[in-house]
Amino acid sequence: MTTQHPLCEQRLFGFHLFGQHLWLLPLFFLSMSSQSMANGSVVDKIYHPYVDALEQEIEWRVIHQDDQPGAEDNLQLHRFGYGRAIGERWFGEVYLIGEKSDDTEFKIEAYELEAKWQITEQGEYSADWGLLFELEKEAHESIWEFSTGLLVEKEWGRWSGTANLVLTHEWGSDIEDEIESSAGLQVRYRLSHWFEPALEFYSGEDTQAIGPVLMGNINTGIRQNLHWETGLIFGMDEDSPNTTLRALIEYEF
């Protein structure tokens, strides 16, 4: 029988204890996000830190917000994307981003590259961890944006809690260099495969918002799935949009 050295046992215990409480880290980052310099609405898709090694997807999502000080009325932001897994831990996606409002016709405003890295195996620790990287270029202006997001998810039976904590650097000749931060939180109840109600909260300098979201999955064939989400997010202060409608459809194959 092999006997572990006491120092080795202490280190293993310390790592296990750290892993058990690692999920508390988003609360620390969320407290920082209240000092965010983010401009505009931060309401968007909540990312989960998982990668399916064989998956491809086609995605469309839209955000419609109204009545925010300093923003165009009935602003719509559309994203059209194609993505696929790159090995077992990475997922890459490319987007065309379009915009429309009461004052402007629909046009392509930006292009984006995105990569998600699944850091831990699902269930390996008390929470599951991933990172998100996004590089965006404005189509008609010299504006670049690079974002890094920490993705955390924890499960309690049928309940699931997810945090997206993002830092963004903007630069270019048509914008002042700045660092922005934002946070998105989701609590979801997995009622069934095709129907999952959720509550989401978003935080940024110009947005403090909360609201209900419904989502689900529809199997359309072998390794084929249609994922849908729709939510109505309400502003919590006078700087936020009164309401933001968000919708998403992903065809996964």
C-alpha cells in the first residue's frame, strides 16, 4: 500500500476546497461590474461554457429596445452567424451584425469573430468554467472591439445558474480608447427538454435590467436540434431601456 506524504494530502485537500468554492468568484466580478464604463444596452445571449465536439450551428438573434436616453428609438440589432466545434474544447463562430431603427434603414454595421473555450469537464468541479473571446470590426468606421468573457455555470438538481462576466477594449481612429465591463446572469429551471423558463439580470453603466425568458429545444433529426429563446427584459432605472425584447434561434447539426 502506498502512503501519501502529509504535505501532498494537504495540497490535494486545499485544491479540492478551492474547487468547491470557485463558483463564488462571479459574485466578486459582479460587484466590480457596477463600476462599468459600458455604453448602451448589454442585454444579449447568455453563453454556457460547453462545447459539443461534433456540432455545427446556424444562428440568428435579435434585440429590440425602446425608449433609452441617448439611443435611437426602437433600435434593433440582428446577428447572423455560422459556427462549428474545433476539437473537443473549442467552438468558433463568425457573425454579420445588422442594425435598424426608426431613423435608419437596415444595414450591416459590423463583423465579428468569436471563440469559446471549455476549460473544465462538465461536473468535474462544483461549477463548470469556460472563456469567450470576441473580435468585432465596425463596417463603416475605424472602430475595433475585443472582448474576453468568463463563463460559469452551476447546477442544483433541475436548477441551473449561469454567469457571463465580460471585459471589452475598444480602440480606433473614430473612437476614444476605453475599457468596458458588463455582466449577465441567468437562473434556469429545466422543466423539460423543449421548455425551460428562466430569469435573467444584466448590468452595465447604462443598463440595469431584469426579466423573464423562455427557451427550449426541438429535435428535428439525428444530431439535429432547433434551440429557441425569447425574453422580455425590463429596465430598473431611468438610464436603461424601458423594455428590451430578445429572441434567438439556433439550428444545431
